[in-house]
Amino acid sequence: MIIVMKASATEEQMQKIIDRSESLGLKAHVSKGEERTIIGLIGAEDKVRMQPLERMDGVEKVMPILPPYKLVSRELRKQNTVIKIKDVEIGAKKIVIMAGPCSVENKESLLQIANDVKKNGATVLRGGAFKPRTSPYSFQGLGEEGLKYLKEAADETGLLIVTELMDPRDLDLFYKYDVDIIQIGARNMQNFNLLKEIGKIKKPVLLKRGMMSTIKELLMSAEYILSEGNFNVMLCERGIRTFESHTRFTFDVNAIPVIKKLSHLPVIADPSHATGQWGLVSPISRAAVAAGADGLIIEVHPKPEEALSDGVQSLLPKNFQELIVDLRNVCKAVGREM
Amino acid sequence: MIIVMKASATEEQMQKIIDRSESLGLKAHVSKGEERTIIGLIGAEDKVRMQPLERMDGVEKVMPILPPYKLVSRELRKQNTVIKIKDVEIGAKKIVIMAGPCSVENKESLLQIANDVKKNGATVLRGGAFKPRTSPYSFQGLGEEGLKYLKEAADETGLLIVTELMDPRDLDLFYKYDVDIIQIGARNMQNFNLLKEIGKIKKPVLLKRGMMSTIKELLMSAEYILSEGNFNVMLCERGIRTFESHTRFTFDVNAIPVIKKLSHLPVIADPSHATGQWGLVSPISRAAVAAGADGLIIEVHPKPEEALSDGVQSLLPKNFQELIVDLRNVCKAVGREM
Amino acid sequence: MIIVMKASATEEQMQKIIDRSESLGLKAHVSKGEERTIIGLIGAEDKVRMQPLERMDGVEKVMPILPPYKLVSRELRKQNTVIKIKDVEIGAKKIVIMAGPCSVENKESLLQIANDVKKNGATVLRGGAFKPRTSPYSFQGLGEEGLKYLKEAADETGLLIVTELMDPRDLDLFYKYDVDIIQIGARNMQNFNLLKEIGKIKKPVLLKRGMMSTIKELLMSAEYILSEGNFNVMLCERGIRTFESHTRFTFDVNAIPVIKKLSHLPVIADPSHATGQWGLVSPISRAAVAAGADGLIIEVHPKPEEALSDGVQSLLPKNFQELIVDLRNVCKAVGREM
Amino acid sequence: MIIVMKASATEEQMQKIIDRSESLGLKAHVSKGEERTIIGLIGAEDKVRMQPLERMDGVEKVMPILPPYKLVSRELRKQNTVIKIKDVEIGAKKIVIMAGPCSVENKESLLQIANDVKKNGATVLRGGAFKPRTSPYSFQGLGEEGLKYLKEAADETGLLIVTELMDPRDLDLFYKYDVDIIQIGARNMQNFNLLKEIGKIKKPVLLKRGMMSTIKELLMSAEYILSEGNFNVMLCERGIRTFESHTRFTFDVNAIPVIKKLSHLPVIADPSHATGQWGLVSPISRAAVAAGADGLIIEVHPKPEEALSDGVQSLLPKNFQELIVDLRNVCKAVGREM
């Protein structure tokens, strides 16, 4: 921790900082420059990170040195985390494809999509049973019934299931219907109670980046889960909110190599939400894999013009099939498999 | 709803749109221009709002005409909503001051602050018992104990209490300790399950705008609460996230007159979070009132350099006292009282 | 300057940094912590600011201590800069009102507006002769003819003139027609050649913040002008670009007290561009003054529905008159005059 | 153009809109809905686009139907524009690599880099002679001397030259030293006078997107150039400014397929500026090509730790060489050549 004193700071103010730091078990190291004096604090930065030292008289600013996350950090664990679920590995050489409808709408349509995406190489079926919708008047998901259909589709096809948990009180249902991967949605990335609860279980988690969250905050939210004991976390870049309004969100492709550098956790990309337009899903999927993503989660719907949610960004099964062909080539080009 | 067809759209594609619209009970009105044909849909826009018509062949874009919110809209209710709690009115001529520490830390300090802010004109005591913190290693609030201290402070001073609810399972505690105003924090603005639950009760709600949420989304989240039957909602502008990094957030002062125009609900400003620096709280409080805010929520702490959260942005009691003097003048200047 | 070394940095890498720093005339101060070693560089930070030390092996990050601007800094000059032009003082106790049409459209209309705004307390007439327009097909301004009309209006009313300079080659015309204040528009805030040229003259400058520029960058652009010798610079907050699309820009009211704290230069607010809606100009003008602005620049047009640019955000003369009445009260409330 | 009337609009107000539209040569088409009346204007939208109809009484909002650009639009020209300069084609099947130092620093180093990048497949040499720098105290470029060195490097290697023009008064020098491609930097994307001047010549232009400019604004700036007669324009995505601060900018990879869809002009990506970190240049280069970019512009420096600008984001020649190997594979995977 570095404390920069104001040009006008007095000796007495400086001494108070030093005393306070030493009372917290840190050693203070003073460097007097021509224009500013700085105090370096040596010792466990954690102890002072949360202290509002900036509020002490004479302080201009406080600059932390260490990142605030630990367990998710690549410094702690050099090799990539690989999450194994049945015979699927996430974070290994093989790119994982998760695909399916935005919402589970009915059994027949879900089974059809599940078979379709499985045939084309997906190993995980996505589909929302509980849907966070901006409007109270929009379709809110089938709830438990949706989970039941997902389970049936999984049993029939052998696909894994990923679906969103919005409320800790629904966790029992997620066990009842053998959900393989619990998705925490962008709007719940900082629902800390929810994070703590899924930290206490062992089920793999797909944690989506909030549309307004920095990479550091995403890592801190993952830290919540790991710090409770659940290390099976994959992070998902799904587009951030910017001033650009032509696309629904701006896919932060930079975040992929940045997260891979800072953390050992696998990174999944969601080109459907990150663009909001089906015509952009293919190029952005290719870009995500080229940038180092470990997997993709893609919306597919046989009749997007009738979908109860996100039809505009859903691929037709035939678009999905074409995308997969392209992706195989890109995977090979960057030393991955599919 | 306006549907703009692509320049290349065929008659057949257009007919499909018309048929689909009519099957939804709407009347389609076609205008052929030189460069584009547009189809105006007349009838209940709600019915088609959620339909992914954009995904139909030949469609370039779909433009809704009506705002998606209803109950919160000033169109529905011309006069300002005034929320009455005991002898405090929120949304009336008198500006409401809510003040107190970021977190409830202990009983003595809370009582001291409560007496201090009451003396200076506050009518509501703020203080977090359950704290949403970015880091799992930060102070997470006293929980139930914090609510107890708040109740004691309220009993002693006659102040109302506002405090944050993060989890619907804590609602019983909020009743047990007579919380007057339930705060929904910025990070939970789109925790739709939480919104629905507080919609079912009658307690007044302070709904904070998410840091990356549009004004429209804030109104939609309020709509969730009103649509369940709870009309006692006040909206809070607390700063949005932008590229400017000198302040913690950017206080969107434009939002105040905009919300007052679009909605009948009261608007509260939070200059502490919106700036993140105690030295900016006074000018931004004055600006908020000058722009039309109905109240302010301000962090006050007797020893900010020892606060367990948000010390950097907390006012000392003497700063608060000075601010209140300034604010009385600004209130008068804009035809309000305090 | 603080250099944070990677956890994995070697002694040799550290030594190279030290040698490099010393060759630049700085003293290096090494602090070895448990998790990181940091090197503090003492001496003229300027010398190393531009050096890409971050690129040297073993370096994790480089953190500058001092702000990069000097001449504009309040550290250099404690008291407020007051710019005197004829009998108008900008930056003193009295709030300055600049008002007029977006573009100069014709002589009659300009004279009418000039008389109107003068009557209501404006001391500076605004009006664009050279207009930066997003579209090549929009009205681009009257050019020299516009300057001529401005001069005539100034001669008739005694108002000062502020108008935008887009091209250094037009500077002679600005002298010919006695422009009092040269406006540098938001889109030219980082047109560094233009900044250098107006730095070489003595005419007062109104430097608008770029819609994509941080406060620090605004101060750096002002530094360009001051560093060439022209200290008569006022800074203008005119709204920044954010994700919020309900208003044309987001007025960064925080920036007003921040700039007043960091710099001695006067601050002007532009509520017309910052909102893009005439109905918001009054509340935002009041907010700006309440937050500490030294002046306002406001668009006024007698027939906004026929204006050749920015009609949507222009006040009618009668709206302007009402605003001025309100502003006088707010000025008094915050210890200013008008 | 669609005009949505307020719920409270009167017949008289509506009639005024209709009269005004007809006086502009348009036909008005009125649709009365349950909650709103809308007026569709048929005819040349251009005529009314610039009219502030929103300011007329009774109008709620005005929604344009057509994009405001024409010449750059793919609607005007279906096939891709291919710009031919000597034996290099930009916008064709082969990906174009532009590489070189941020600034031209001296002759020897430039020649060395030029030879290096040529050997690895670059066909265009980049290097700034006139540098836009945020600080007046930073290295501002060698000016004419820099152009001279570029010309010598071009003569020796056969590479084309791309370099930035900041001031129209330097255009003669760009002719004197045979600059092949004129770069318009991000900060000058809306320097409309500069755009008009390069529109009048025939030299190819690399127009960089402003860091806070929308895709639509980028296309409008290109429209300025094309509307003056110069059709040899390539567009460059170089990162936009967002709230994410871990990277210097956020590379808007979505923009690549979006621009390719909206316009016939070639798209170049600049991963060096878009990330600000040399370690991210390779993954983002691969992503850009995978998403459909027609070329890349990359900073390369033999001693980045001594570079006079942008050392942190410059690749070493050996990094560049490795990147090129990777890129050849990605090109092949997406059906391009290199």
C-alpha cells in the first residue's frame, strides 16, 4: 500500500499515519521527494485495504499494490483449472459448446433443439427455466416445469445442462432435476448472498460478468464463491454496456486474454447476448475462440420469430451447424480442438 | 409499433407481417415510401412488444412507440405521489433528509449520529445492517444486530429508518424491527424476485438506480413493484458508471428532471455514493435540490477515518451541519422547504 | 513514480530499473514487502513519466504520483483566475451568462436575440459562424458573414462575443471581427495544433470538454494553451457520453467542484448541449450554479422549430427570461451574484 | 420519418405538422392509434432530417427511418470497395498488414524495423511524424524529418507508407514525401475541415474511429470524405472508451462485422491502441481477423522500453514474427489469405 501525502501535509499528520499503520502491524517506509512525501506500508496489505486512510488529514491518495483477489488468481495457481463433469472437461484443450434456446418453452421444442445441437457437437444444453426479464409483463419462464424438461432432454441426449439460478430458495429444485452447471446471470453477479450459497455447494458454476462490471469485480465475485469452498467456477464474458447503441452490448474481447492472464479459471464467451443480433453471432464466436476462450454459449431456436424471449439473437439450427464448421477451422488454427 | 421493411423486402414478406399482426388483434397500416415501406401497427402495443418481429424475413427494424412502463408513468397519474410515513411526507414540498452511517457499526456510535443528524433536520436515519460488499473479505454488516440498534435509535430519536434488504428471507426481520423504508440497493435493482416480493407488501421502498442502468430500466424495476400492488416507491439517483475515473461514479443530475417528467414517483439523490468523496457531497447535494430532487440520502460518520465502510465519502457531523445551512437557502431559492 | 515489480522479478531485473532511473538523474528507493518489491523514484517525475518503464522485464506496473499538469493546477496558483474582458469579469463573484443562437442564421434574428438576452442579464452573445456538424449535408454555418453579424450585434448591444474557431487559418478573421472569446469545441479539445496556436495569442479561450474526455485530459488540453503563454482560459463542462440515451449527453455535474478544486481556471457550464432538450435546460442551469459554476452558456432562439441547428435544445426568449429569475435566487443562495 | 404525437396533442397541432411537412414537399400519412397518433412522412427524408420538428407543439418524438449516410452505404454499392495502391489491394481476399513504430524516432531504427516487418509479410510501414500527444510536454514527433525517413524506408523496402495528418497545412509535405495512405487519427475523426480537405484529393485515407464515437458517426465522417469525391477510404476500429480500466481501451470487435454489413469500405483493426498492452496484441489480432477485418495496423519497436511513445503496447520484432505465423493459420481458417 502506498500513501501519497499532500504537498501541504505536516510532520504531525505523517506521524499519525505511521502510528496508525504500525498499530495495524505494518512497517511504514517514508520517502521524501521534492514535491510529495510518500509512505510505503510493508506487511499484509489486506489489513489496511479496507481502512479509509484516505480520510486521514494530509493524505492525497492511497494506492493499493496487490490485487484484492487471491484464490482466483493465477499467482496462486499457475496451471489452468479444468472442470470435469461426467465426460466433459471445461478449460482443457477442447473447446466446449453450450447451446440451446434462451427460455425453455415446451418439451417438444426443447427435445428437438437438444438433438440438433448435440448432433453438431454441443456437449451442454442451455435453456432458462427462471428468466430475469426487464419488464414484469414479459414471459418469466416455466419455472420447475422448465427444469423437468431440461432433465428429460439431458436423459435422452446425454447432454449436460446449464440453467440460471436467480433465487437461493430454488436450489433444491436444481438438485432434484440434476442441473449440471448453475448459471449466475449478469444481473446477479453482485448478488452476494446468492454467491455465498453456491460457494457452499460443489456444483460447477457459470458466472456471467455483469454488464456494468469491471474484470476486477468479476474476479471478486468469483472469489466469493471460491472463498466458500467451491472451486468449480467458469467465468463468462457476455458483453458490457457502452455508449455504442448499434449492438445490444459491446463484446469485450480484450477481457478474454486478460482474464486468462490474471486467473486460472476457464473463460466462456456468450456471443448471443454480447451482440443481440443473430447475424453477428458467427463472427463474434470465431473471434472469441481466436482470442482464447475455452467455450461458447449460444442461443439456438428452430423458430426464432416465435421465441418467447431473445428471438432476435437466436440462431436457426442450420446457422448453428454452419457456425460449427467454421469454428472447427478456427480451433485448429489456434491449437485447440472441438 | 412501427415496422420498417428492408429496401429489398418482397410483397410476400410484407404480407406475412400483416397476417401475423392481425392474428394478434392489431390493424396494420402500410405506407410505401420511395426508399422504404413502413408498417404501422395499431392496437395494443403490449401484445407485440415481446414478439421478435425483427426476426421475420424482410424486416429492417422495429420501433416501439409507447414506453414499456405504465403504472409508474406520469401519463397514468398526473399529480406527484406523496408517500406518508408517520409525520414525514416524501414527495411533497418539503425536502426530506435521510442521513447516517454507511454501516451500523455499534450502538453508541449509531445513537450519537442519530441524535446529531436529527438535531440538524434529518427525519430519516440511514444505516446498513446487511452490506453488499465487492470483496468477500470486507465487513459484511452486523445483520440482525444492526437492525436492533437501528430500532433503538429510532425509538430514542423519533427518526424513521431506511436500511437495505438484500435477501427476501430477511423480510421478517425487517418487520420485527419496524424498518420504515426498505432500501433496494443499486446491485439489486434488477433482482426481480426481490422486487416482486416487496411489491406484495406495503412498506415504502427506496429503489436505487443500478450504476449501469438506464432511466427506463429504473422505471421498469419500479413497475415490477407497483405491478404487484405496492405503490409506495421512491426512486434514487446514486451515480452511474462512466469512463470518468476521478470520481467513484458520475452523478446523473439530468436524471432528476427527466424522472420527474416521466413519472409521478418521488426522487431522492445520493450524493455520497455518486461522488465517493466527502468534499464533493455538499456541492452535489445543492445541485440535486436545485435540479428538483425531493430528498437526499447522505452518509455521516463521527470518525470517518475509522469507518468500517465508505469512510472516504462520509461527512463529519460538522460538515453535515454546514451543508444543511446551505441547503435551506437553496430550497428556498427553488420554492421548496426543509 | 512508484514501480511495482512482479512477484517473480529477479535481482538483476531490479538492478536494471535502478540503473536506468539513476541514469535519468533520479534516486531509487527500494522497499521489499512480503509479496512485492516496490521501487520509489525520487526526483523530477517528468523525466520518467514518458519512459515506458512498464515494458522493462520484471515490472508489473508503474504508478505516477504527481498530476501531469502544472500551469493549470491550483497547487501552482491558489487564488481563482479572473479573466477580465472590457467590463466583464469571468471567474469572480458574479455569474456570467452567455446566450444566443446555436448558429448565426441571419442579421435580423441575431440582433433580436442579442437585444433580448442582453435585457435579461446576459453579458456575452454566443453564436456559431463555423459549425462542426456530424453530417456533411447539414448547415455548416455562414462563415465570415456570421462573424460580421456577430460584430454588428456586439456593436449595437455592447455584449461580448464568443464563437467557435475550428481551423487555425480562420484566426485572422476572428481578429478582424473583434471576437472577444474564442471557443474551442468539444470535438477539437484534442486538436493539439489548434490549441498551440491559440496558446500563442492573448485572446480569452472557452475550452469545451470533449464528450469522450476525462477531467484530466481537459486539464492537459488547457495546459497546452497555458504552456504557450495564454493564461486566459475558461473550461466548459458540456456533458459526456455515457450509456444513458434518454438525454443527448450526461451532464457531469461532479466535474464542476472537481475542476474548481484541481485548477484555478473558471468553469462554465453548457446545459443546452449537456441535455439536448430545452425542457431540461432550466433545472440543469440551476444545478450547475448550485454546484459552483462561474457561468453558463445557453442556446436561445426566437423560433426554435425553424432553427438551422439545435432547435430542440434552444430556449425561447420567454423561457430564458424565466430561467434568469430562478437563477438570481440560486446565485444568492450560494453566495454568488448575477 | 415518423412523428409520434403526444397523447395530449390537439388536432390543430397535428395540422401544423402536416402543413409544415407538405410545405417541404412531403406527404403526411396519419395513423390514429388508441394511445398515440403517429404521422408518417413520405418523400425525401433528407429534407426534414435537419428540421427541429421535435420542437413543434404536440410532438413527443421524431424517429428517422433511413440511415443518414449514403455514399458509404452498402445499399448504394453492394460489392466491397477494394483500394489498390501500387501492387497492394486493401479490402480484397488478402489481409493487409501495416506495421512499424508508433513514432518515427530516427533513420536507422526505422530502416531496421521496416526491413524486419517486410520480411515477415507486412506491406505497409506505419510510423508517426506528427504526433497528437495528450501532454504538451511529451515528444511531439519529428515532423518533416520523420516524413523524410519514412520515404527513405519506403524507397529501400518497397513498403507503402501510412502516417498521420493532423493539420491540413501539412498536406503539401505529404505529397512531397509520397505518403501512400493518410491516416486521420481518432482525435481528428470529427475535425470536419480536415475531412473535407482530404476529400478533395485522391490519396487513400485510413480513418480511425474516435474513442467515443459511434459506428454511425464513423460512417458519417467517412461520408464527409466521400461526399467531396475521395472514395479511397478505409475505416479503422482502434478501441473505444468504456468503464473498463484494465485495458487502455475496449476493442469493439462487434464493430467489424457491423461495419462490413452497413458499408462497402474496408475495415482495418488496430490491436495495439485497442489494448494498450503488448501482451494482448496477438490474441486481439487473431480475433479481429476471425471477425472479418481486412487488415491490421500493429506497433513494432526493437527496443520498446526506450520508445519515445507507446512503448508499452509495441511488439518486439520476434513477437511480431510469431504473431504473423499464427495469423496465417487464422486467415486460412476463415477463407482469407495473407
